[in-house]
Amino acid sequence: MAIAAKTKSSSQKAVDELRELIFSGELPAGSDHLETELAEMLGMSRTPVRDATLILASQGLLEVRPRKGVRILSLSAKDMHEIYEVLTELESLSAARAAEKNYSPEDLAALAKTVTDMDAALAREDRTSWAKADEAFHKELVRLGGNTRTAAIVENFNDQVRRARALTLKIRPMPHQSSKDHGALFDAISRGDAKAAHQIHWDHRDTARKLITGLLEQLGLRHF
């Protein structure tokens, strides 16, 4: 059992490290890599790296090519448009469902903390910390919606969105309106207003889609 746990831990570490290398651009879109190369890069054996590549392939971040290693998959502005359409619908549904559950303040404490963290990050003009708190907000929102299948789908797409966000974070306007949207959504969920929660979040995600795809076009990135 201890050996199995250790293997699982090593595989998850490999997933996390490879994901960060992809998001940072150190493993750029379209590049090919052998399993042995990745194992050496991470300082691990090939087994956890092989497990990690299968997980990342299921998340749409790379393609496993038998006997040829892996290829880091690219995304296009059209991909981002489609991904945001899915996220907009699923997260808005989660927002409505969360409002319908009449959660107590204690139940909503984690969501409230992410709102506070975003406001604090904005006050410091710390875009990186704001982005981390924003990701935590969306993850907690979907969890509160109570549908595990929705959560799995959203998590998969969010990994792909992170690449675009990493490219555009430093050139986007400070996200003051986005934080206001999160506060308004929190208030709607707290008072049990499902219709308002759905509409607030739908508008919020649609605005984010237009912003991110517009910035990608501004950067001249057809694929990334």
C-alpha cells in the first residue's frame, strides 16, 4: 500500500510540474518530447512521467504518440471561444444551483474568502495573486453547485484556459469589474436568488471571453 501511495504521489507531482512547464511556455505548443527527455527534465523515473502524460492527454494539453513521445497541443482563438461558451453555460448553471441550496454563511465561507483575497490582491495591484484567487472562486462556485460531473468537465477546460490567461494576464486591464462581478454573485447566492446568480455569472463569463479572445488577437496569436 505504501508503494502504491508513493507511486501515486510521484505521478501527481509529475502532472503538476509538466502542467506548469506547459503553461509557462517552457514546453511550447507544437513541440515534441520523448518520455526519457521529460523524465530527465523532472528528475524522475519514466513510470510516473508516463502516467502523467496520459492524464494530461485526457485534459487536452498534449497528445501521446506511440513510440514517438508526446506533442504539446496548441489552442486557437476559436478553441478559446468554444471553451468559454461551455464554461459560461456550466458555471452559470452551477451558480443558480448554489443559490437554490440556501447555504449558510459557514457553507459559503470559502467562497467569501476568495472574494476577500481578490480585493486584497487588487489593492496591491498583484495580478498573479488575483488570478489564483479568481481560479479558487470559480472552482468553489462549481463545487457549491453540487454536480460532480459538471465539476470534472469544468476542471478539464479550466486547465486549457489557464494557458491563455498566463499569456494575457500582464497586458489586460486591472480586473476591478471582474471582482465586482464576483462580489455581486456572492451576494445573489447568499440571498438565494438563483435567477440573478445565473445572469450575473453568465454576463461575467461572456465579458471574460470577449476580453481574452480580443487580447489573443491583439497579440497576433492564432495558435498558442
